[in-house]
Amino acid sequence: MSEKILKLGIPAGSLQKATIELFTRAGFHIADSERSYLPSMDDEQIQPIMLRAQEMSRYVVDGVLDAGITGYDWIMENDSDVVQVAELAYSKATSKPAKWVLAVPDESKVTNPQDLRGGIVATELVNVTRKYFADKNIDIKVEFSWGATEVKARLVDAIVELTETGSSLRANNLRIIDTVIMSTTRLIANKQAWQDKFKRETIENIAILLSGAINARDKVGLKMNVKKCDLDSILNILPAEKSPTISGLADSEYVAVEVVIEDRIERSIVPALKRAGASGIITYPLNKVIH
């Protein structure tokens, strides 16, 4: 085992599966992630450690971890002074930012935050919620919720709860009246670790590869052979913002054209390319796209 080790926090719980899949697409294999809080990675210089996202930033600040993956919401909740290395646009359900929202039962007469003055709000995100109401000069009691917060919406005056799609709130007949904070997943680093050449370079490498895997998530590679006389027609079909690679072939009348496109347009663009004279059309999945 190398003496140079980067201690990397991997979020356990709701983000765990999506994070492990992202690392796999980025080229890292994490073994025993379902059974152990100390799984192994096929890089002897990185030691992954499974911890809940809620506490990740505290351990990074304290130097127990050199780096970790957590949400912006928990960095703010813990008031953690860390290096935010990269924003990683992924979550457990979608690629959109998650929201902590202020919600009340459908039957509630509350229509805005001011209507809650003097009331009680339940949430897991206590410090951020207190700051939200303080910034609005609304006197309110914020209570910590250990879970099943949606159920408590009818026991207290309102809740602040995390949502990606809003489906759980709708299922519990709750109505959103405001957004408290937007949150995306972040790769963070301990400030002292960031000053260490080996650790900083390793963290930066992880950031590049994870970001590349995210960039490739909704894209495919497209390659085809094109007669030179048909090239302008083919280029007109390809998305205008894409700059294809054009290479010569052994047959001087043809060129090879290669481009990365959004997978959602593949099904419409490939038949059009075929009709315009392209041949040998190949589409293939991408693991990483590094900008």
C-alpha cells in the first residue's frame, strides 16, 4: 500500500447508488460498497469511506477526510469552511438541483412565510431554516425532525423538506409556498489537504473524471463515411453548435465524419444522414466527455 493516501468520503444513503454508478462511469471501481463503510477502490492511493452526506462536510473540515461528496445544503447547514472543488450535477433521481421547500397542508390557510409568524416549523435542515426566517424578520420556532417530516406537517404549522420531483409532497397533500434553498452535489476538500501537492492533484483528477462522466451521460458518439460531394449536406444536418472531426480515408472520394451529439436527437438525425448519403453510420455510448 502506498504511503500517499487520499481519504475520500462517499455519501451513504440516498446518494450512494448514484455516486457509485458515477464513479464506475468515470473509470473507478468501488467494491463492497453495499456491505462495508470502508469499501475498496481499484486505486491504492484513494481510500473511500462511506458517511452520510449530512455529516460529510464536518469531517472534511476536521481533517478526518481529505475530500468528500455532499450537498451544498449540508455545507451551509454545518457552516463548513471547505474548498468547493466542483459542482456535480447529479442526484438520486434527476440531474436537476434539489430544493428544500417550505410546505403546508393543502387545507392550511397559510399562503406566504409571514403567515407562519409565531408558529412551529419542523425540518432536518434546522440552521438554514432559522437563517431563512431570520432574514425575513419572522419570529418562528424551528424544531429538528428525525424523519417522516411530511407526516408532521399536520402536527405543526409547516415543514421544510427536501424535494427533487415534488411527488412525495403531492402524495401527502402538501402545498409548497416558498423555496428555502437550492442544492446541488459538490466535491469538497479540506483546506490543508488542498495545499498538499499529491492530495490536490488527486482531488482535481477525481473532479475532472467525475465531471466528464456527467457530461457524457446524455450524449453519444456518431461516426460515418461521407462522399466529399455530399459533405456540405451532411454538415447542414448536424447540430450547428457541434464541430465535427473530418478525416481523410483510403478512398479519396470519401471522408470520415465524427461528432458527439445529444442522445435525444440521435433517432431523428441518423435517418436524415442516411438519406443525405452518409454510409457506415455508427453510434456508440460515451463514458466521459472532458471539456
